[in-house]
Amino acid sequence: PKGSTSTDGSNRSSFNAFFYTLVSTDTQEMFYSSKRQQYLIDQWHTFKICTNLSETAEMEDQINNYSHSKPEDDRDLLRKVLTSDLEMEREQRAEDNAIRKK
């Protein structure tokens, strides 16, 4: 259901929704991104373009001392995730084989 506010005379929704899109520069995705922006404008929505997201994230990592703020930490986490997937696959195969033997 849509809610509306009449305090400023508009018929805007009183609910907030956020939509995020990551677009790499010099790609075909930039073309589609401009189409999405035009659609948002046509529908009276606002949008914000963040061009320094990487730098902002790095700053936040350092300020808040996040556990995965260094590239080595990211690689270690990725290695753990990939390894756990392999272990889960092995366990699933063993379980499937046990069921087939019954």
C-alpha cells in the first residue's frame, strides 16, 4: 500500500525505498544507467550518483577499524568461503552416495 503525505501539498509516498546500482565506467552498462536515471526523473524520483565510493569505503574501514579493511583480509575471507563451498559439496556427495547405497 502506498501512503501519501499532504503536508506540502504533494501526493508523494511517505515510504522510503532505496535502489543501488554499481556501474563501471566505459562500459555498455553506462548507457542503461542513463536510461534508468531518465526513468527516475520521469517518475519524479530523486537519485544520487556517488563517484568516490571506493575511497569513502576505505576511509570508513580505517576509521571504524573493520576486520576486513585490508586486501589480505579480503583474500583470506574469500579463500575461507571458497573452501567451505568445496567442503559442503564433498559432504553433499557423501550424503548422496550413502542414500543411493540404501
